[in-house]
Amino acid sequence: MTIQRGKDLLAQSDPSANELRKAILSLQQEKKYVENCIELEFREQSSGQIVVDEISDIITQLEKKLECLTN
């Protein structure tokens, strides 16, 4: 659900800076969780890495959107 929320915010034309910050923090936590699951072998490496890469991409895009709002 966190990933979908990030995608939804990217699709919005005018999300608030606060919403973007919350989504970024949530996604960072989700990314760390998935990385830990991979490390502990609770999640398969390649499929887990795909999720980590997707989350990283969304975080980068949200950070750029936030930067545009705050500048």
C-alpha cells in the first residue's frame, strides 16, 4: 500500500509538501524492511531486489517533486 500511495502522489498535480514527506519516510522504512527480509532470507533475492529498486525510484521521484514544491 505504501508503494501505491507514492505512485498516487506522483500522479497528483498538487500534493502537499507534508504528504510528500510522509510518503518518502514511509517508503524509506518499507525499503529497509524489504532489505532486511532479503538479508534474513525471508524473501527471495531477485524478487526482493525488484521491489527495492521500485521503491528507490519512487523515493527519488517524490524527492524531486518535493524539491520543486519547496523552491
